[in-house]
Amino acid sequence: MRGDVDATASRQMDASSEGFRFAEGKWNLRIVAALLWKPMGFNQLSRALVGISQNTLANRLDSLEALGVITRTVLSVTPPATLYTVDRPGRELSDTLAGLARWGERWLASEGAEGGVLAPSRWNDG
């Protein structure tokens, strides 16, 4: 019985590790969150994601496309344009990103002198 529990826990940890590895990829979650809001072209994304370099954005988009998280569509317009949309794996992050946003608002948002840290004075509020 204990071996079954250990094997199950090990599989869950392996799956969690892959999810954490994805989340640790700089800009991955921000790009997905922006595209969940609405499909965008490269320049729109670049403006929406303050602080990201164009080279980094291009690399992250290529990586997310290779993972199947987003789709890149070349539009038949002049001049040529691209549109990035979120695929099913990215859409499944919607609830996770919403929960992370709620957590950040609750625990990290700047409040007076606490400066947005995980302040012990906030631990007991329901």
C-alpha cells in the first residue's frame, strides 16, 4: 500500500514540476494572460507587456508556439501581420491565472507602510 502512495505522489510531483518549470519561464504566464484577454499581434503584445524586449518576446512566442500553448497565424494583409491566439493548453491556465491574480491582490498589493509584502498583520483576516 505504501508503495502505491509513494508512486502516486511521485507522479504528481513530476507533473507539478513540469507545470512549475513552465511557470518559471520568464514572461510565459504574462504572455498567456495577455492573449487570454484578446488575440494580439506582435506589436500589440510588445506594448501590452511593458519591459519585455522584442527579442525576448519573439523567443518566448516561438517557445510557446512549439509547446502548443499558442498559435501564430499570418494574416493576408498588406503589410503582412501576425496574430497570436491561445490554444487549449493556454486556455486551461485561465483559472490558475485568475487565482494567482486574486492571491497577488490579497497578499502582495501595496497597502500603506507594508509595501506589499506578506505582512503578518494580514494573516488572520478571513
